[in-house]
Amino acid sequence: MPRVRVQPGDFDAGQELEALTRGRSDVGAVASFVGLVRDTNDGHAIRGMTLEHYPGMTEKALEDICAQAHARWDLIDTLVIHRVGPLVPGDRIVLV
């Protein structure tokens, strides 16, 4: 079952992947993506950004994306953590 979290706080990708696979012997591989805030965009310096969302609607949209991935590929599980609020260069934005 897909796990989706939208949160202002940071996450530890290693801990999240460990929790995802803990006690599982049916997992043969884990593929992950971590998105980060860059310090430039199109040649312009970035000091920070603020990600807004609509609670409930955002989670549903992410769950729908996970459902599409499960329909397309033979996935055992999925995890999506997406941060919201103010972020600065180097901050983690998303873990998939």
C-alpha cells in the first residue's frame, strides 16, 4: 500500500528506506529519488522558496500517482514524502 506524507519537517532518506524494508525478505531492490533545493535556476541565484499545498488534495494527488505506478509496474510498495513550507538551497524537498 502506498505511503504518502506531506510535511514541513525534514526527513532522513536512509532511515525512511530502512523503515520501508525492515523485516521484509520479499524485497530484492530499492530505487529511490531525493529532490533537493538548488541555489540557482536559469542562471539566477536562489535564496529560498516556499512550497504551498492544499491539505487533503495534495495527498490524494500523490496517492493517485502512486496508484498509477502500481498499475503500470509490479511494485511491492511505494513511499512518497513531500515537504512544504519555506526551504533553502540544500534542503531536501521530496523522497520517492
